[in-house]
Amino acid sequence: MEIKEKISLLTGLQGKDINLDILRSTAQAIPVKIEEEQAALAKIKLDTEEKKKSLIKLQMAKKEKELELDGKESQIRKHSAELNAIKSNDTYRALLADIDNCKKEKNDLENQILDIMEGIEKESTLIKENEKIFKASEAESAAKIAVLQEEHKKIESEIAVFEKERTDYVAQLPGDLLSKYDFIRESRQGFAVVPIEGENCGGCQIVLRPQIINDVCKNQDIITCDSCSRILYKKLP
């Protein structure tokens, strides 16, 4: 097999491998996109669950404050009823002071309950909004995932076809040359065969020795770049 034919086969193989690389990269990115869709949906759900927990805490706090409020109101009624039975001025004044303190504490509790009720209303509104967003996002995400899964299935089928074509194609190449190509390609970002561009290597752009360029032009052997070890060829004018 002449060198020209070998180079032609290698560049053809490289073209197939580049297409395969693109397909494989695209296929690998799809599960990541699906995970991102699922993660975004899970975040909305988790946020909703956290808000529901916060709402329950607020509702419990409201009940506790309401019980405290009932207790203060009972104290005020009890102490107010006791006033008529007290004959000592000091005791009377002390009881009035106690009633006054109870009324202040009652007012504080009522304000706290109002604040809690505002919090409950706010959390309830946010929960409803989140549930609406989740429902819409769930349907949208399911549609996107279905499209991505179908695309992944299609690409995997294309990869299988290209891999079969590659297997048939490489049968034309000598085993030692194919091994050399595969080794260089793996270590050089997918490009094992590059053209000479002026006086430079088309891969690493280093200026080639004149002898290297002459050897490539002779087409008598496979010539590689001194710097990057890629296989060199001269483009036809």
C-alpha cells in the first residue's frame, strides 16, 4: 500500500472518529441535562416542603400564644372579681398593678399573634405559588426529559452505526499503522493526522525542519512532527 493511500485512509478515519467524538460527547451531555431538569424540579418541591414545615411551626406557635392569651384573660377576670372583696388599700393597689401588668402582657400577646398570623398568611401564599409553579414545571420538565431521552436513543443508534462503519473501515489499514494512529490520537486531543501549513505543523504550529517537509513531500514513509508526534501530510495544491 502506497503512502498516499495510507494517508488518505488515515484522514478518512480521522474524519469518522471526529464525528464519533461529537456524537459521544452529545450523548454524554444528555443525562446531565436530564439530571439538571430533575434537580431543578426537586428544588422547587423541597422549597415547598420547607415552607410547609415553617407554616406548621407558625400554626403551633399561634395556638401556644392563644392559650397564653386565654390564661391572661382569665387572670384579669379573676383579679377584677377579687377587687370587690379586698379591704386593704395596699392589697387593692397591688392587685390593680397586677391587673395592669396582665393587660400589658395580653396586649403583647395579641400583637405577637397578629405577627404570627401575617407570617401564616405569607407562607400560605408562597406555598400556593410554589405548588402552582411545581405543577407547571413538572409538566414542562417531563416533556423536556422525554425529548432528551428520545434524542439520546437516536444518537446512541447513530453511534452504533458509525462504530460498525469504523470497524469495517479500519480493516483496510495495516495493524501497526492503526495502533500508531490510535495512540497519537488519544494523546493529542483527537487529531493524529495533520497537514503541513506553510512551514508549520498543522497540529502544534511549530516550524518544521526543511528535511521533515522534504520527507513528507517524497511520500516514501509515514513522517511525524518532531514536537507533537502527529502524522504529517502535504495538502494537494
